[in-house]
Amino acid sequence: MQKRRKWTKSEIQFVCENAGKMTAAEMGEKLNRTRQAIQSQANRWGLSVLVKPSDDHDIYLCRELYKEGLTIPVIAEKMELSRRVVSNIVYSDCY
């Protein structure tokens, strides 16, 4: 059985920057980690590793609507995105 490796700052940054752009399997290949390890850690960090269909304009709109006081469920419905994706956009600096 292999010993678990600690996550480095560069690995965390890589996952943060690529969450939603690359699949967990693709990130795992680049970092020499398993897909499950990527998914598990991303979940702990509050990130979704599902490839996001959002572009920069959608991200901007979600954040602006949230600043104006709209709730995440309302934004999700208006933008036709899942609540989780909207939540990640609003609360995460990785987007």
C-alpha cells in the first residue's frame, strides 16, 4: 500500500485554476494523482470538478446579480445553471 502524499501549494493552485475546465481524470494525470483523490480534495475545498459550461460573461452576470441581492436559486434559474455551479461562481475565487 502506498503512503499518501501531502498536497503541495502548486497542486492546490492547479486544481483550483482548472476545476470546471478539465475533468478530474485529466487533472489526475497531470498531477500523478487518482481521479478519486482530485474529486475528494476538490470537494473538501468547496470546488466542483464538473466541466462548467459557463463563460466569463456568465460568471460576471452571476456575481453582479448576487451583489444586487438575488439569491443563488433565483440566479441559477435565470442563468439556466445548477445551484452548485452558481454557488461556486459566487463564493469561489477560482472562477
